[in-house]
Amino acid sequence: VVSTQSTGSSGINAEYGGVYNEGSCVLECKNKYVYEKCGCVQITPPHNIHNYRPCTLKEWVLCGQRHYLDWFNQYTDTSLTDDICPCGTACEESRYEAQVSSSSVSPAYAKHIFPNVASIIGPNGFSDETYDILYDSEQDILDNLMVVEVLFTSMQYSEVREVVTYTSANLLGDIGGVLGLFLGASLFTILEFFQFLALSMLKYCCNVGKDKGSDGYHF
């Protein structure tokens, strides 16, 4: 199970089911491709803002499956992935590891929930005499119903961050170290070099440092 957040616009987030993530982006990409070719999709997304229509079994066999496989082949081609589905990584992402365990419903529990369940399931078309499922006894509860509970297996979490370890300050420090090692250069040496250039330019351009009555220059 993946929960993600993005700094994108609300319109983009709405298109991807309320919150952007890479998986929902790929799903929307697939739906758009199949819908353009067949006018329907395999399964309508939870936030169906484009009003996709689910394919009938006949439409999926005759059109949907073929174009889905065509999209899949293009998406798995690494040279075409960015052109087919330019889906980037979300700014923030939380992952939850899912674990499934199951056990049968106890007769005592079935007896306890039967009055409430029978009044909901029976009138809504879940009972079917063809399959001998009538939900008119506790045994039907034991045979055909299950209880789903979603819990956190642990309250601990791990945080993974990408941190820049080599900054511009590190780069300048390394360059200075190399220059100092191989050239004997330092900050004072560089300042003296620029001082020498400035005095040389003044000497030849502005006659700075020339004594009166002599042709020599003194600094």
C-alpha cells in the first residue's frame, strides 16, 4: 500500500485520485490510451473525473485487451517509456507493508451478527437460490461471509531522505587543496599575483613609480 503527496496543482492531484503517485499516473496513462482506442476502460478509477466507461466483456475481448497489450509493450520499452507515460517520482511517499491473515468466523460470532447482516444482505440482491445462498440462517453466514480488519502491525516507521553530500563548498575546498598541493598556491599567493599585475599595468600605462630626472622605475 502506497500513500504519496505531491506539490503539484490541485487539478493534477484530482486527475490521479486526489493525491499524485507514480502508480496512479501510470494507471491514468493506460486508461487514456485504451479509452482513446476503444471508448472504454477495463476498470473505472475511484475518482473518475474523465467519466470513463467500463468495457463490457465483449468490448474487452475484441478491442480492450489488444490495445492494452500494445500499450504495455510500449511502456515496458525503456526507449519509449518517457514518451508514453512521463510519470515522475512523487515528492513524498509513504509505504505500508501489507500482511494478510485469516480464520473462519466462529459460530458464536455468526449468531451475534446474523440479525444485522441478514437485513442488509437479503434485500440487496446478494441472496441467490441458484447457488443455494439465501442468508436465512447462521450457517450461511459461516459459509459465505468474512470479516476484514485493517490494523497497523507496528507503530515504528523508517524515514529515508536524499541529502546532498557534495556541495559547492566541498568542491571549492578540493580545488584549493589540489592547487596548494601541486602549485604551492595559497590565498596570499593569488592576492600577490593580482597585485603584481595591477602594479605592472600602472607602471607601463600611467608612469606610476617613475623618478623625476631618471629613466628608471622604482616600486
